[in-house]
Amino acid sequence: MSHVLRCSGYDLVLTDIVQGQGCFLYDVDGNRYTDFEAGVWCLSLGHNHPRISAALRRQMERVSHLGYRCTAEIVEAAATTVLATLGMGSGKCVFLSSGSEAVEFGVQITRRITGRPLLLTLTDTYLAAYGSAGRRTQDEWFFFDWSVCAHCTKAEECDPACRYLSQIPLERIGGLVFEPGNSGGTVRLPPRALVRNLAGMVRTQDGLIVVDEVTTGVGRTGAWYGFNHYGIEPHIVALGKGLGNGYPVSAVAMSAKIAADLQEGGYRYAQSHQNDPLGCAVAHEVLATIMEEDLIARSDELGTKLRSELERLGESFRLVKEVRGRGLMVAMELEDGAGNSPARLVYQRLLDQAFLVGLKPEANLLRFYPPLIVSEGEIVRLIAGLEGILEAVV
């Protein structure tokens, strides 16, 4: 790998992977690893899913890419399916190439429609790798620090007159940009009442609700989308990661009114792979597979199993500080180890047992985002391995 620029900030731990199948990766020597990170949380259906591979081949043999003046039926089919899962059947959808691009697109059109440069978001939100959503500078964003809300005795009620909420300059806010719980990979779930209050406050000022479902969408949280757990109705939703099952496709869905405002206002945004038939074919097949195989319910059921087993370990080992999550988006935070990161040690020992999980050493946190097709048996194997490691570490 001497000619490959690596700038992600993450260490390479497996350098000779030659095959992926379902929840498993295989290296050149035939060793099998269980992937509990689903790549970068992208593989909603696992590696090399037969339906997705077939859809790719089928569309490649027809047409993979078209210019701005041409389209294909699969693009409309994919848009219709995306909007149906979101409950936005009368809206419109545009397909792009990455989750970051989708979020930035949503940010751009929110500012254009409202005419207000300042957007509201929560302090631990990631949003995007570039653009305004990536920079998140104070002249463009108001960050609401909800850490005090997480410990509030009235969190389930959340008084709109709370002095913390009153600090938000609503008259300058063009929209709320909300990521439903991934929190930059730390899996922190804002209180439902708080999010509903923030959304309601923004709406009263004719602001827009933008939801970043790049990580939390497409069944990851045990519902179609993370915002479903909050009972809010977004104007704009950004999708990515699991929508393409490893293929780089994203989408931005919007209400019919937002789409009409953009078109009447002459809004233009053109990039080379916008609404490409190949990406649309993949997105359509991913959503169809999730529907037909009832993987939303499976994510909820197996996510509950995973969390309950991790919580059981937490009751047995004081090293486990907290387990939190929704569906198959789960984190285990460990106690600080006198300046060291026990999470890094546990991560390495899991890797030695051929389990690939997420690691955020600065937060002393392990992360579990397996494909939605993960089996109960694979969860049981993970828990058994983790229990043995915790016994040895403690």
C-alpha cells in the first residue's frame, strides 16, 4: 500500500482482505473476520449481497451513467421508493454521491429558501466532511449544548420556557439540522421532548427541519429512520451509507413545497453523477430487500438482544461504564483507565479473536453497527468473546 494516500486518521489493521460475504471478511490466508462495523456503517445488507450484486450487473448491462439531459425509469422508481419509506410521497428526491454531499446540499437549500445564514444543531453533531456542514463555524451555526438536558430531571417533559432554550436566537435561525443519535459515532440519544421542542420552536419562526439520516437511516435504529423515534416531520432528509450497501450513492428527499420553491426560484446544482441510473438501481434494490425481508423489525429485535447482553456484561464488570443505542446502532463506553484507553486493549483482543468492531479511543468507547442481516448466533459469539476478554482485563 505504498502508493495509496491514507488520510482518514485511522490505523490499518487488516491489509490483505480478498473477499466479503454477509457479515464476514476473508483475508488472503483464508482467515475469517466478523464485521460488526458494516464497513463504515454502510453495509446494511452485508458484503456481496446477491440481490445487490445482481442489480448492479443488470443495470451495468443496460446503462450506468447519463448526462443532465437524459434519464431512465429506474431513477423515478428509486425516488418513489425513497419517498414512500419517508412518508413524503408527494415530495421529490435527488440522488448524489456521498452522505456529506447530501447533508451539504440540504444545508445549502435551507439557507437559500429561508434567507437566513444561521442554522441550529446540537453540539456533538458530525454532519459532513466538508463545506459549511463540515466547517460548522460560529458565524454559520448555533450549537445547542444539550449535555445539561441529558441529566435534567424534567428531560421527559422539557419545558419550552427553559432558560437554556431561551438562549437560542430563533429570529436568526433558518433551520434545525438534526442527526438522530449517532453523535459522531458516540451514540448519544437526545431526549425526545427536547428535539420536539427545538423543531417546534424553529417551525414557529418559519424555519426548516433538516434531518441527517446518513448513518441512522435505512433501518439502522430499528425503525426506517432515526427521526421516526422523535415524532417530528422533516422538510428535508439526507440519506447515504446504508442506502447504497457499500456503493457510493446518497439522496436528498424534500417536501413538495420545498421542491417547488427551489424550482420556481431557479435553483441550480449540477454534479457529474447526479441521478445516475446505476446508483439509483442499487438504492432501489436495497430498500426493496429491506422491505421484503422485514429487516426493520429484525434490526429492532436483534438490537434489543445485543443491548441486553451488553448490559448484562455491564452488571458483571465495573469496567463497563454505560451501554447505549437503538436498533443495531450500539455503543459500550468503558471506564477510564488511569490515562489509558481500556477500549483500545479490548478492541485489539476482539480483533485477535477475529471480530472487527468500532473503536473511539478518545471516548473510551467500542461501537457495534453490524449489517441488518446479522444472525443471533453471531451476536452470541461476540458476547461470549467479549465476556472472556473483560474477565481477563479486569
